[in-house]
Amino acid sequence: MKKALVGLMALGLVLAFSGVSLAGDDAPAVIKGEAGCFKCCFKVENAECAAAVKVDDTVCLLKASEKASDATKELIASFKGAAKAAKVVIKGVVKDKAVIADEVKKVEEKKEE
């Protein structure tokens, strides 16, 4: 039942970005969300620690593409085990219940004085 729920949540993300995946177009899109650990940060039950991204109410795994730079791969790896989410902008595609990222950048939060 829990796997079905996670699958439905991933499907929601795919449908939200239907222009990216349903049209069969593998052109990268800009995805804004929060990145962290699938288990530790987003509290997905019966999950292992892994990099994940939350867009609206949907949490998907976050993986680096073959084209991703070493810096992007290191940033994605740093989200595994992270207890706190970081705002990110991702250039990538939604595929197989995961976001495959060519580029990931943290969004700097402005501190109010």
C-alpha cells in the first residue's frame, strides 16, 4: 500500500510536468523545489537514505544525468542523509519516478534584517 502511495505521488509529479515526460520530449525543463534526503528530510516510510526533491506535495528521487558536472554530482550526493531541505533549481527531466538532473543549483535565501 505504501509503495502504491509513493508511486501515485510520483505520478502526480509526472503529470504536473506533463510537457516534459508525457510528450516523450527529453528536453530538460527548469524544476523548482526543495532537495533533501528521501528518508531523513521528507520522512518517506520504509525508504532508504537517498537524494530526493520535493515539488509541491510530491517527493521524487533525485539523480544526476550522464551529462551532469562533478559539482552537480557532489551536490546531489550531499542531499543523502540531510535532515534539512534546501531550495534548489534543477535543469532536468522527470523519468521513471525520478528527476534526472543535468544541473542543480541551491537558491540563496535572503536574510531579513
